[in-house]
Amino acid sequence: MAERLYIGIDNGTQGTKAIVFGRDAGRVLAAAGAPHDLIATDAGRREQEPQWWIAAATAVLRQCLAAPGVRAAEVAAIGVSGQQHGFVPLDAGGRVLRPAKLWCDTETVAECEAISAAAGGPRKVVAATGNAVAAGFTASKVLWLQRHEPALFDRLAAALLPHDYLNFWLTGGRRTEAGDASGTAYFDVRRRKWSRKMLAAIDPTGRLAAALPELIAPDAAHGRLRPEIAAQFGLPAATLVSAGGGDNMMAAIGTGNVVPGVVTCSLGTSGTIYAFADRPVVDPRGELAAFCSSSGGWLPLVCTMNVTVATELTRALFGREVADFDADVAAAPAGAGGLRLLPYFGGERTPPLPRARATLSGLSGTNFTRPNVCRAAMEGATLGLRYGLDVLRRRGVAPGEIRLVGGGAKSRVWRQIVADIFGCPVICPAAGAEAGAMGAVLQAMWCADRAAGAATTIEELCAQFVRLDPATRASPDPARVRMYDAVYAEYLALHAALAPLAR
């Protein structure tokens, strides 16, 4: 009997991953990854050429489909997870007009402020959409194009997000779903539709509104593969492509975060912490992103911009391999001997300080050691996420256990630091760093089942296929929890003292 295969593609900032999952075998049969370049400047520009994503996706699909035991003819559906908030502008012929500005681009801070003012101020923005116009959200990138490259803006015919663009490559369709759309700052998360008020504040000409993709349900098919794509990879012409979603929405599915009570935390380039909700969860202060999920509910989320950014920069500074860096962290005392790092290397989203820069403080003639600096980087990134957890707690989310994903979650010492700083047990799903790709697989299954007339739910699929790895569990140590509560208070005081300098 033929195996039923599903492919999950995860487009991230650093690279693209893909997995092939055998539904009957109940396991990943193949996995591959390919890196992306980054266009970066000291002024906050962070961009990528969408063609790099296509090249990376092509490479990983070829590798996965060539793996032993994988037969391309048995692929039923493909799901795509994409880095959120990026702006991919297309002309009427479907050609990319310029490099895509990414979630971590802070060159558009002035446009955030202009949009918020045009909409009547932050409170009216939150009332209209459920979210503030945060640095990194898509809206400011659109206005930036209009202000700085008006000739290109005048050719804008489609405004896509990264996962939308990969789906466009696969199917030729221009569609999106509520999860990724809710990170644009021009989508009303309560009503699950584009916000006319915000669209008018961004672009009174109506060009942006006319360029928006069609909204579809999370269990709907984006389409079938274009014939040339099917032929290129030897895939069946009937292969479905699911709606897809943002990387956080897909990782939520990939960690089983589709019912109330589950909390996921990602230790990636950026850091995110989020929980499923069956109703909109709006923060009047705008620190919490009131996103929709890509499973039919909502996904209140807090994002920090510098997690593995902090540890990787520190590791590179000292020329250490990953295992050596972890050993340095483990060798330093909890609290890093008094060193504190505010890891705002590329500005920060939560707290909202897009112009901020990183600060290392508390140095003395005895504590200024490599292990302490390495640990301060890891602790600083985690303390920033603790702030995000407190924002969630303020809105009524109280985790009993946190599911940890992202590259940083591979580190045993980091998992323990998270457990101690959060005061909560943590555990990794078996999918680990591939949680986004796994979520894309599960959504693809859901889509294929619904297209075939089955009443399968995403909750059932997650219960069947999302597995936790007991070897990764870390429980908080009560003494270290108390110590880190004091460290966190110092962290907040340092932030309060330095924040006015970054505004």
C-alpha cells in the first residue's frame, strides 16, 4: 500500500527547511535545510531577495525527494510556513519589484509613527485592528516604499507576505489566511478582515487595498501545484498546497498549541512566546500581538527581536563552537557574576524600542570573563522573554508547562535557564527546531482531508502526531528561581534607566 506523504516547508530569516512526513509511518522520512543571505545596514535595513527563498526551497525539496524511501508520486499535499511581516511587492506581471523588507527591518520607524498618527493615535489603532503599528509589522514597509521609491509603489499590484509568495510560486494564486495577515497592522483580528480604516491611513490612494490577496480559511486549499512545478519535482499534478501561515502560527500547530492551556516559546533569531485562545486577546497597551492563529482561533503573542542574535554574536566574538559556548555558559554562575546584557542589538519590539542598542553592564575587574559574558548573553535574551511572559500573564495566560522550540532549544543549559527564569517546567516537542515545518505538514493533512470530504480536526491531528521528548524536560530549581527573580528586577531597573536614551 502506498504511503501518504506530506511536505512542510519552513521559510525563516536564516534559511529554509523542509521535511517529508509519512502519515502511515507516523514519522519524518527526510529533512533538509539551505541558508539565506541577508541585506543589512547600520540604519536598520534588513532585506532579502525573494528569489533566494525560491532557490533555497528548490534545493531542500530536491534533497528531500531524493532521500531513501521517499517517493514523490506519493506526496498528497504541501504546507508552507513563512517568516512573518515581510513585504513582497509584485507588479501586474507577478514580478518582484524590489527586495523584501523583513520582520527585523527597523528602517521604517518613522513610517510606523506616521501611520499611527494618521489613524488617530495608538488607542484608535488598537481599537481598529487589535494591534499597534509595531516596528517590523508590514504596514510601515508599504508606506516606506511609497515615500522612498514612489515609482515602484506606482507599479504595486500585489502585496504579499513571505509565505504568500512561496505559495504564489507553487500555485500561481494570490491568497492568504488570517494568521499571517494579522501581523500586517492593517488586518482586524476581531472580525478577521482587512481594516479599511488602517488601509486608508497607510495609503489613501487605494493602491494597497487593491493589491491585497484573497483571504481564505486555514483549512482551505491555496490551490494545486502549477504544472511546471509538479514536473520540475516529479510531484503529482493533483498535489494540494494548503493555506499555510506565519512561522509562529505554524510552530503553534507543530507543538500542539491548538487548544487553551498550551504555551509555546521559540528561541530563534527572534524570540516569541504565545498561547492558543478561543477569543481575541487584545492588550490595550499594545505590547501583546493579538494575532489570529492558523488553526481557526487566536494566538496572543509577544515577540522580542534578539534571542539567538545575542548568543551567536557573542559566540562569534570569542570564536567558540556551539558546544564550547554552552560549556562556557555552564561554567559561569547563575546570574553571570553580576553581568547584565540588554540584548537590543537590532532595536527591540517588546518593550517597544526600535532605536535601542545593546548594553553590557555590571562589569568589574573580577567578573569580566568569557564564561560570564557568554552566560549574560543567554540570560539577557531569556530575561527579555520573561518580560513577554509577564505580558501574557497580565492578560490571563498562566502556563503550567512551556513547549520550547527553535535552535536555542537544542541547548540543555539554555533549557534549564529558561525553566529557572520563567519559574515553569519546559519541554521540547520531538519535532524540535522543525516545529514550523511540522505545523505546515499538519495543516497540509488537514487541508487534504477536508478537500476529500473528511471531518478531521486540527486538534485530532495534533493529538495523533505531535510528540514531546521527555529527555528534554527541565524543571525549575526553587533557589535559582528566587535568585533570578532578583536578577529580573535588576534587568527591569536597567531597562528603565536606559530606555529614555533610545527613544
